[in-house]
Amino acid sequence: MIEIRLATSDLTRIRFARSPLEELVHSIPVLAGTRRPAVHRPWAATARPRVAGLDLRVLFALACGPRFLPDFLTPPPERLTGELADELAAVAATPAAQVRSSLDELRDGRPELPGPLRPLYEDPERELVRLADTLEAYWRAALAPVWPRIRALHEADLAHRSHLLTAGGLGRVFADLHPQAEFTGDLLRIDKPGHTAYRDACGTGLVLVPCVFAWPHLSVLHNEPYQPALGYAPRGIGTLWEESAGAADTEPLGDLLGRSRAALLVHLDLPASTTQLAAYLNMSAAAVSQHLGVLRRSRLVTSQRSGRWMLHRRTALASRLLAAADE
């Protein structure tokens, strides 16, 4: 069990953030095959050929362990929209003592570190620069091509949970964040088998980071000097890698509305932003916006601003049309 105490001063410093590096690090064991969530098989199948020419032994040794992930690999993003370049710079600037401490934890009772990690332990300053370069090369090959799709899912989830935080506080956010996480009184409890830790946030707050590759788990950063952070799976992962949404099933509706508008309605089983819909359907944001305008005037879609995002929802009338098309 991991426990994080959040005092009143922490509650005003709870924030959401998007982290390309969080996704990158948690995608590594999926690509390596040490974690095999079925939902990410389409991505892994296309990404493996793209990284075939890269030497990823250090990344596999760091990120594919059974219990621990080095803290310095996933520093909490400083802003709502984290940038990979900034995060890699933070990794490269990690103090040597902190790197060695994390690697000692990663050793987990074994007499020696895996061979690819020994240079990092012996000369962190030199090897962290190389590590950052390797992470960037992996990103360009494996994740950059699909980042718009992942980012769009982040945006929709962040809008939803920001609304929950404003409307109902942290308890409302954690009510459906993850079954392993529970917030009661001033204590956040994360049920992680094999892990025992206590951290008083002491006014530093908490960062909540959506991460599609963390699914179905919950990642926890609780050690000092970092701000406490949780990586959780955003809503809508089940359809993340779908290339099209029920085009055959909604053919009659496509004849009535047009294929693109019918596909938009299918994707709006959960609220989504224009950017997210564009990424899912491989359309321009301008085209999606135009189609949404037609659907809105036809009372098939509603749009409502939530924080900095505009989210679109299909109406009850649209749901009835889709149900009729399936009959």
C-alpha cells in the first residue's frame, strides 16, 4: 500500500498535466512484449518494424522490470501541456546520486545491475545525455506518428476530470479514476501489491497525468524530491487504435447523413473534442468542425465548453438513429 497525505495546502495545488515522456516510458514494455495488453496490439504491431534499427537495450533494462521504474525516467511535467524536449532535458539533468539511488532500487536485491545499465551507474552525467538521445529516437520512430491521436484522448479526459474536480473536489475525481486509488479524509491510498510507502506531500500538491500505456495499471511517483504524481488510464482507450468506427454497421445512416457524419456520431459515444475526432477519423479539424455544425443544427450533437476544451456529445435523438441503423 502506498499512502500520500494531502493537507489543505496540497488541495489547492492539485493539477492535471499531459506528458509525452510518461507515454513513451510506459509504451516500452508493451513494445518489448513484457506487458501484453490486447488493446495496444495494433500499435505494437506497427511500431516494432519502425524501431528495428534502434539499440533499445538500455530502455528495455530500465523500463521492463517486474516491480520498479526509475523515478528519473518520468519527472512530473511542469505545465499542463508538457513538451518532450523539456522532459528529456530534465532527465539529462538528474543528479548522479539520484540516478544511482534509483538504479539501486531497480536492482531489487540482485548482486549486479543488468549489463546495459552499468555504464549509467558508473558515469550518470555522460550516460544520461545518451539516454535522452535514445528516448528521443524511440519517440520519433514509435510514438510521434500516433501522438495526435493519443493527445486528443488526453484532451478529452483532462476536460472531463477538470470539470469533476471543480464540481465535486478530489473525492469526485478519484471515484472512478482507478479501482486501486481511494481518497479519504486527507489520505490518498494506492493499493499496489509489493509496494509499501508513505509520503506527506507537505504543500507540494499532486499531479494527475493521463497515460494510455499505463492501462490497466496505475503508475505512482511518490519519492522525494519529485512532486507526487499519478499516471492513470484516460477514458476511451478501447477505441484508441480503431481506424474506422462501424462504417459497415452504419451504412444506412451514412446514406442519409454522409459517411463522415455517421462516423462522427459513432465516435461520440463519449464526449470528445474536435482535435480528438479529427485524429480518430484521419480528417482535418476544419472538416470535422464543419460536419459538427451540420449535426448540431440537426439536433444530433451538442457542444459545451469545459475549461479550455470544447466537448461534443451526441444527443438522445442521435443515439436512437444509431440504434435503428443496427437493427
